[in-house]
Amino acid sequence: MKSILLLLLQCLFVFQSLGQSRYLEEVFQEVKISSDIVYGRNASVFSNSIFLGELKPIDLKMDVYEPIGDTLQERPLVLVFHDGNFLPPIINGSIIGSKKDSSVVEICTQLARRGFTAAALTYRQGWNPQAKSHVLLTLSLIQAIYRGVQDGRTAIRFFKRDYEENENEFHIDPNRITVWGNGTGGVVALNMVALSHINDIIFTSNGAGKFLYDSDGDGIPDTSMVPEEILGDIEGKNLTIAPYDYLYSEAGDTSNFENHSNYESNFHLSVNVGGSVADISWLHDNQSPTISIQSVLDQIYPYDEYYFVIHPGTFYFLTQGSKLIGELQDSLGNNQAWIDGINSDYPYTQQAILHSDIAEHPYYEGVYPYINELNSNYLNEGVVIDWWDPNGTSPIDGPGMGLPWNEVLYPGINEVSYHDYALLKNENMSAEKARANIDTIMNYFAPRACITLDLSDCVGDVFTNSTSKIANNTKIKLFPNPAFDQLTIDAGGEEILSIQIFDFNGQLLKTFLLSNTNVKEIDLGDIPDGFYVVKVHLKNEQVFQKFFKTR
């Protein structure tokens, strides 16, 4: 009997929303990782975690994640950019900052299990947070953002070239590409959407001319902080040789390398987890739609609008976060397909609507405001998606020289390690804590990716045009749904003989044998948040319904 029930549940899940529907759920168990694939080569001011003060060529590398056992020859591709303040771990003041960050590995693994090809990318790092003036700080940082945008577009062209010239080794669909960034990586992903022309650097409105500087000393800022003749075109396609000494370059240095220049860099969707756009006036109505997940009290990148802050008390330039991006995308209609295509009662949309209300602004489709309370250190932790091994070793070529994270001392704080310092903003750090947030991000992302990328394998009642339901018997009512601590099951006057609750792996969690009742209230306080299936045994039939348990 148990095996029959499990088979029934499995059949239901294969075809139903939020069951085993490719892209909406993890349908593959194992993942293949191809490590350190070189996708390009370009000029960097950093090498082996050391600031050079000059330009040196470096390989741009990525790890590619693919589902094992997949017969699909062309999969949607997701490029994932790590966090790190455009600086390597330790130098950036934190444990994270590479394509091996736990969050990046987890996100890419989950994407591959859902049926995507995912690529975790390095991108060029390096700017000067110790610069002596506001102008040099701004110049240094916008150039770092520009290099990240170039590298992201170079990676897209690498895959398109591989598709055409190398028999599509990684089985990607060149017409279904997403860029995804965490933190600083979110800055890269957002500005890949926003920056469409080199003149965008010159013409800004928030505030006006913020990426210009006074080159001739007449008191009027009139020169772009991102000279195309030195740093290359916005696609990162053209070979450039520095014509004169400029910051980290000397005349004759190769300042931008040509990479896969015969291919285009276009993509179709972006995902921002905690980043910001350098100037919101760069966004317009014919660009890729954007999904944004961000803490409303983000202490690094603004949720609304604020000066970019790296070190407390040090301000760089006015930048815009998820709230203003969502408001603009809403007015431009960039995310209208999600409004039309996703059922408004989808639990993760409902959570985003609730959080928007708490943040005191309308819900902007595509924006998930993250709400959490201050921890015991009175700090807002933001969207926690990373964890680490305190005994794991720091980079061997950096200041920590391979010591464990709980032994590398944080500068300026007596006897406090990087591990202890990181715990201030990630209290009770654990994989479970981070994965719970990543699961929320994934479930908010997946149906929107299905619509924008036109993924026909996505099936389920999360979509407004879906005819697929776990149960077509409407006599059984579950409420509230989403449920909190209590769930009421109403059989509409029919006698309930028994109720069973299963998780989405077919694991039986609760059984209730009943008599002479058509309504049952169930305590859910001891089961974790997530999706579940209720089997209600009536006199003449068995009915399956799904519900979502949340806090």
C-alpha cells in the first residue's frame, strides 16, 4: 500500500506545479562540475590577490555546473557572479569573494539540479578604496564595475562561440541566458542590464555628471572617468593599447584584450541578490527584465537610494537599489509578463507582497523585499546566503597565508578573528540558515524565469494559464493557505475517515484517524516551512490537496 501511495504521489509531482516540474523543482540528483574553464583573458590591476599598481594580463575562469543524466541538448544558461567588493577575500575584509563561495556553489548546484546549465564566474577585481580623494575613489570604483560588465559579456560570447564552433560542449541554449549576481556580483549583473552605450557613463541624472572629472584644472568636470580608448568598448570586444600613462597603465600597455569579438553579448533575464545600479537613468523599456531580492535595511548597497558606502562614514556616489529599480521596471512595463502569467496567490509572491507592505511601499512585481529583525548584536544581517568552515583555510597567497579563518586576525580589532568578525552579521552561521534563504530566492526566481525564457517544461498551477492541479476536487477546502501554526481541513459536509500529511518527497509526517467529523484543525507548529500534500480519505474517494506552511 505504501509503495502504491508513493508511486501516486510521484506521478502527481512529475506533472504538477511545484512538484517534479523541470526548472520549478530539482529533478536531477547529481551534478557534473567542469572547473577552471578559461573563458577569456584581460588586463587586471590585481594578480594572485596582490595589488599591482600596473596592468597585467590574467585568465578569466569559471566553473560550469550541469545535471547528470539530462538528455536535453540545449539548456537555459545562468551566469553567477560572486560577492566581494571587487577585491579578493581578506583584502575585502571578509571570508567571501570567489567563485567557490558557499552561496555560489549552492546556487549553481541547485540550478543544475533544476535543469539549467550554471556557470560560476571570476571577474576582474581591483580598485583603490584607499584613494586620497572622492574623485579618485569614484573613478576607481566605476572602472571596476565597468570591467565586471565587460567580463560578464565576454563570458556570454564564450558560450555562444562554444555553441557555434565547439559542438556546444556545455549544452546551452544561446537564446535563453540569465545573468545572476550576489552582492557586488549583483552590481555587475544590474549594470550589465543598464549600461548599453559608453555615453551612459557621461550622461547620468542621479546625480548629474557624477562620473566626470576635471582633467584640465578649470574647475569644471568634463572628462569621462571611463575612457574607452584605454579601457575598451562596453562589450569588452576590442583590443586597446594605452596611448599614454593613465593610473595603472603605462603607454604601450595592452589595456583590453579582444575576446570572441565575432559574437554578440545579449542576454534575456537578470537576477540581483543585494546589489545596486550605478545610475538608474540607464534603465529603459527595451532592456532585460530584472528580479531583485534585497534586505530593506541593507548596510552596503541601498535598497532605496543612498550614497555607495564601503567603509563607515566614507561616501562615494549616489546609487539606486531594488525598490527604485522595481518602481521603474513597473512603470516601464518590463515585468508585465510576470504580472499576467503568475497566479497572485503563489506563496512566494504573497510573501513579497506582505514584505512590501511592511516596507511601506506598493508591491513591485519582480522585487522581493527581505525583512528580518536585528540580531543580538543589534545588526541587520541582510539576506544571509553564505556559510563557511571556521577551520577552513584562507587564501595561501593573501595576508592570511593559509591560516584557518578562526586564526586569521581581523585588522584593527584585538584578538578577533575573521571568523568571529563575520559572525557579528551572520549570527549562528550555518548551512541550514543560508540554504533556507537560497530556497526562497530560488522559488521566487523559478516561475519568472519560466515565463521570460519561455521554458515549455514548466508546468503547474503557479501559472495563470495552467490547467494542471494536484486535485480537481473542490469539495475539500484548506485554510488558511499559506498556513501558519494551524491548518483547517473542511470536507464540505462529507465525513472524513482519515487525514495524512506528506512532504514533497513522499515522506509521511502525520496521520489522523477520525470519525463523525467533516472539519479538522491540525497543529503545524512542529513542521518546517515548505510545501506539503494532504491526503483526505472520504467514504468513497481519496483526495489530494497541497498547502504551503510558513512562519
